Amino acid sequence: MKWTEQYLPKTQRQYTKLYEFERHYRKYSRKKTILDTGREWVRRNCSKQCLKKSVLNNFPFIKIMRDYAPLRDLPSDIIAGFTVGIMQIPQGMAYATLATLPPICGLYTSLFAPLIYFFLGSSKHASMGTIAVVSLMFASVLDSTLDETLLTETHKNSTQTGFSELDLKKIELVTALTLVSGLIMMVLGKLGMGIVTTYMSEYLISGFTSGVAIHVLTSQAKILLGLHIDRFNGIFKVAKTWIAIFKHITSVNWAPVVVSLISMVVIYIVKVCVNIRFQARLRIPIPIELIVVILGTVASYYGHFHDNYNMLIVGEIPAGIPNPKIPDVGLVTSSLMINAFIIGVLAFAQSVSMAKTLALKNDYSVNANQEMFAYGAGSVLSSIFSGYITAASVARSAIQDGAGGKTQVAALSSCCIVLVVVLAVGPLFYALPQCVLASVIIVNLRGMFRQFLQLKPLWQNAKYDFSIWVVTFLCTVVLDADIGLLIGIVYSVFSVVIRTQRSSFVKVGSVSNSCQYRSVKLYDNVQTQAGTVMLTFNSPIYFANAEMFKDRCYKVSGINPRKLKRNKKKMELVVTSGSAADGSKDQDANCNGSIVITNDSDTNHVIIIMDNMPFVDTMGIKVIKQVVADLNSVGIRVSLVGFSESVLDILKSYGLLESMQDIIFLSVSGALYTSHDTEV
């Protein structure tokens, strides 16, 4: 079929080549001077409207409270806040013990973190406080940092604070780390680095938290069994701990085992079989964790569990709010600063993903950068009052949403509940068995362990994501939490590189003579043009896959310039030897004695469609030039089609668009028309 201009739209009749189109239509603005940039910044940031927008962005509660209807929303917020506050008490104490800190530190965090988040947070349903992952990572840092000789000290400090010397050292170090982490998060938030979570995929976080669940279970196992064994640090600590447990298995104290089993069974039955099953009917879920903690305390007090059964108890809990104190950041070494950054980013990543999920459910949006700033500010305030890094709990946030919470006014209500405990009720938990708090922690790991159920569909549908999950999980369990997270991030980025390298050319054609070009192998009624091969490449071209781009292009098109050139040399040798023998020329030589290169597929035109190529680097530019030169050298015409605007700017900066203007086209039809129109 002879291609004529009548098959092309009007614009393409005027401009089939991309260079001409760009020169005619592209807007080019002059380069801005420093003075122009300064004037634009002042105009953009110093207006009254900009000031108003800045205040609303930095204090989201103003906008939220504008639409607040007290008669409609306040009762729901109070109920939801009281429900979450009741959950904060046992969980705050339990997660503080998981971090090897005094239980009251968890309550301090649960008090001050929601308070600051009310003013700075953009999520209406995030429940700030303590979470298992952060607590476990703090425990690892404390165990590996503090002097081992200090671990044996149990005498009370002479200041009568109610804390041992070891507890005071831990609090000093944890608050210093928390302050540094909070300041880093605040600065990163203002620098717009909330995007850092894009490097931590959902499956990376899922695999990591599942691995952390194994660590948490391991750390609580000796408490559940009533065993007194050393804590292990560093790599293989999970394996080392279980080996030590089995070595001392004959020394199990059955009293905490029985109490733990009863506590876990009761909590599980009520949470899963009642609260979750009937959550549509229950406006307020049964606070079974707090009930079990209270009953365990009462039973331990009157049954003298500590004296009669040698059970570990919480011990003295000081009443009242601690005096504010700026932590000594001089305690934070360079290695500890890395830990502070990792814990802060991890807490933010897990929290903001949950906040976005609840925001989507309730039809509003959250600002990731503002969330990072709010989490950092919460950590800073907590550090001043003997707390540690704050994060949003998935379980408590879901409860706050399910209980009817409308805004962060619910967080203020929960603070009131925690405040009462901190001021007056805390000392009453003196006799609380630690195995009861361990039971609370273990049952709350249910959500993390349920993540194993996603492995089968993940393997069936997304093997790369499956590998990220498994690698992160195994490295976290076998090595350590921070090492596992780092390896998971590196492997996740590496898998992206592998995917771009495995991305290949696809031979395409027009489906039923339309302008839709699809794979010849995957679609029916795909028409191709005689002598023309059309290929698509849907990945970036950069240093990691540049060589693969060239090799796959030759393989899929069926044209290998190297092979054709080798054949030419062989034919020249045959012609030369034949001429010497009988003075005649080989039939493949032309009248001048040169060899004509032919290919088996009779292809004379290769069109490469690059609509979905997001970027190209210097190596990519070089390999594109090489592919064009190689194919031209064996008599194959090459057309490049469909570069995006961002890629076009790169091509222009390298002069490629101008030097190759005759082979870069706006559309496939333009490339085909030019090819047929120039046929002899």
C-alpha cells in the first residue's frame, strides 16, 4: 500500500519530524538570573495569601477545627478518645518494658506525643504513642551500648526517684537519641523529604515488621517461661536466645507460664471473637487488656506472687509528671546518630502509610512532609519528659476510627485518661507481673504474624515483591533488625535495577489497522508493514542496561550488524580467492567489486517507539547513537518515535535532537509515511 499524506492528521502533515515540531511549538524562556529568582521567591512567599497558606499548612488543626461541629463530633471524639486512652495504658507500659525501660516511660510517651500531634498532625485518626518495632530497636541499642558492668547494678539511686541506676542511664541515653531523632525528622520534614518512604515499599515494611515480630516473641519468651538468662545482642541473637532457652528449659517457672497462658487466652478470645467479630455492633470495644492488667495486679498483690512464686513484677512506679529536662545530646555518638535516624525514619514510614490508608477511607488527605515534622516534634517533646520516639499505632488508630473518632480531639480525650494514671494510679501497678505485660505484647503481634498469609498470593502475582519480603524478613530475623532493614532497602533498590535490565524490546504492530500498537505475540489481528520492524522499549536507558538495550534490539529485530559484517568479510575473502583462481567475480559482488550486505528477514526499516521511556543518561545517549550507526552501516534505516518532554530536553542538551532530526518523528505513522514516501 502506498502511503500518502491523506492518512495523516493535519498537524502531522505539516510536521512529521519531531525537530521541526519542537522548533515551531516549543516554548523557550530565557534563563533566570539570580535577581529574577530572588524576586520570584519574594513574590511567591511574602504575600498575605502565602502567609495564610503557610500557617494552615504548619498547623493543620486550624483547618480541621473550622469544620468542627461540637454537638455532632464531640461526643464521638470523647468516646473514641476514652477507648484509645484505656488501650494506651497497658500497651504503653508493655512496650516500655519491651524497650527495657521503666513502664512509666511508655505512659509519658503516650501522654505527650498525642498532645503535640493535635496541633501539628494532618491525620484525623492517627493514634500516637508507643509501638513494638520502635521499642524493640531501642532495646537492641541499649543492650549493645551500655556498659555490661552496669547491667548487674540493681541498687536504688540516692535521689529517691524510684529508678535504679541502670534505669536512669537508659533513660538518659534514650531521651538523647529521641531528641536527636526528632530534630532530624523536623528538619527533613521542612526540607520536603517525606518522599523518603518511597524507598520503603509496602512489602519491605511488611517483611521487616514480621521479622521484628519474631524478635519481640523471642525477647518475651524468657519472661513468659520465668527463665533468667542473659540478653544477647548483635547478629544471630534470635538463635542464641532460643538455644539458651532450650538449655535452661528444665528450670522453667510454671507460675508465670500459667498466668501468661490464662492472660493470652482471655485477651485473644475477647479481642478476636468478640471485639473484632462484633465490631459493627460494639460502639466501644471491650478494654480487655486493661481488665487483664488490673486483675493480674490484684491477684499478684493478694497472692504475693513475687514472694511465693518468684515472679518478676513491675515494681515501683513514680507518680506525677517528671520535671522537664533537655537531654544531653553529647551522649549520642556518630554510630548512635545513625540508629536515631533509622528508628525515626522507620517509625515515620510505618505510621504515615497507616495514616494515608485511614485518610483514603474517610475521604481526606495527609501531608507526608507535615507528618514527618509532627512526628519529629512529638519525639522532641517526649524526650524532654523522659519519653522516647513516638509513632502511630496501627491497632489503636483503627480502634479510634472504628469507635467513631472524627478528629484529633479524640487524642486529647485519650491524654486525659493517661494523665490520670500518670498522676495518681501508676503506683498501684507495683505488683503487676511482667508476664502479664508480655502477654499483652504477644497477643498484639497477631497482626504482624497475619502478614505471613500474603506470601502465597504474593508469590503467584508478584515474585519481585515476594523476594523483597522474604529477603528482608530473613535478614531481620537471622541478623538483626537494623541490619535487616538496611539490606532490605538495598535489595529493594537492586531489584528495581534488575527489573530495568530484564525489560526487553517487544515487536509490535497495528491492531486492525488502528493507531494502537501492541505485541505481535500477545494480540490477534496485528498487522505489520512489509520490510519494517516496529519495536517498543518501556524502561529508562542508563548505565545499568545500556548494553542490554543494544543486544535486545538486535535480537528482537532479527538484525545483527556484527554478524552481517562478519558475513561480508567472509564473502570478500571468497570473492578475492575466486578472482585469483579464474578471474571472475562472485555473484554477490556489484560491478565495482564490493559486497552488498543482505539480511535474512528482508527488513530495511526499524522503528523504535520510546513513548514510555522515563529518562536517559549519558550512556543511554551513546548507545542510542551506536544502535543507529550500526544499523545504518548495514543498510537499515532507523526511526525513533515518541520521546517525552523530559527526555527531549536531555536529547537537546546533547545535540542529539538536531543531529538526528531526520530520523526522530512525532508518531509511528509519520515514520512510516516518510519511509514509504522515500522509496525508489
